[in-house]
Amino acid sequence: MLVVITYDVKTSGVGGNKRLRQVAKKCESYGLRVQNSVFECNIDAAQLVKLRYDLIKIINASEDSLRFYRLGNNYKSKVEHIGTKDTFDLDEPLIF
Amino acid sequence: MLVVITYDVKTSGVGGNKRLRQVAKKCESYGLRVQNSVFECNIDAAQLVKLRYDLIKIINASEDSLRFYRLGNNYKSKVEHIGTKDTFDLDEPLIF
């Protein structure tokens, strides 16, 4: 199934940039970065459990925000992209 | 139906900050901002056509990116939030 993961990590506090990099790297190991803070992961239920668990360990729940959208297996007609399709370099500092 | 709209607007170029503000304000007139660049809009098909048209007029398609995820009417079990639920002030400069 397709799972869209979006996140906001507060980078102004202690460890924020590190958490942001860790979240991005973890998501990239399961899917494709489609925007700065949006990943699309084509994963099964067990992988989602693991990814969710790992992300919860990384974030600071009082400062950061994670959202999961489960689009199921028939997702192609549900997703539309408009505009540029730049790719993102995970080694960038990712400071917004 | 729930439509999740995510966007990246390139703010380093000419007019980028203005486009970013305009995209956010347009999305907010249809839905709820749940993260910096993520809106959830509970709208019908006609509203989606209008919103999509308006957003395409605002963005610079060679620099900015828009994605639409249609989650249908039975979306509540498909969406999960973890972490903080800060609200966002649309009058902020929104410079990342």
C-alpha cells in the first residue's frame, strides 16, 4: 500500500537539525522523497509498523509533527503532481 | 472527500515568498493547515477543480511543486497524527 508521510521537525531547538536528517534518512530507506518534507512509501503493514516505531523514536513529540496517510493499493488515480519534480539531496543540511 | 495538498515553493527566486503566502492563503480558504506545507481540505469534486485551477495560476510550475492526495470520504481511519499539533499563523513570513 502507499503510505504518504509528512513531517515538520522543529529545527530551532536543541538537536532539531539532527532529528530532521534522521527522519529523512529513515523515510528514504522505505520510499521516495517527493517534496522537502513529504515521502511516499510503497510498503506493507509490517513495514509500516516498523517505520512508524522507528520514527516515533527519532522525533521529539512535544516539538515535531508526523502524519501518515494510508492510500491503499489502488492509489495511482488518487495522487496528482503539478509542477517541478526536483529531487532532494539527503546530505543537504535541510535547514528550513 | 478529503484532499491532502502538499507543496514546495521555491522561495529563493523572484516572487517566491509571495507565491508561498498565496498558496497557503488559498489552501486555507478550503481547509485546515496541519503542517507547514500540508493542508487537509474536506471538499467536493467541484471545489477541488476550482482550488486546483487557482493553485496552478499561483505557482511557478518550473520551480514549485504541488501534490494532491485524494483520500475519499472514509478517510478517518487512513490518517494518523503523531507529535505536536501546533497551529500555523498565515501572516508569518513562511520563509524556510
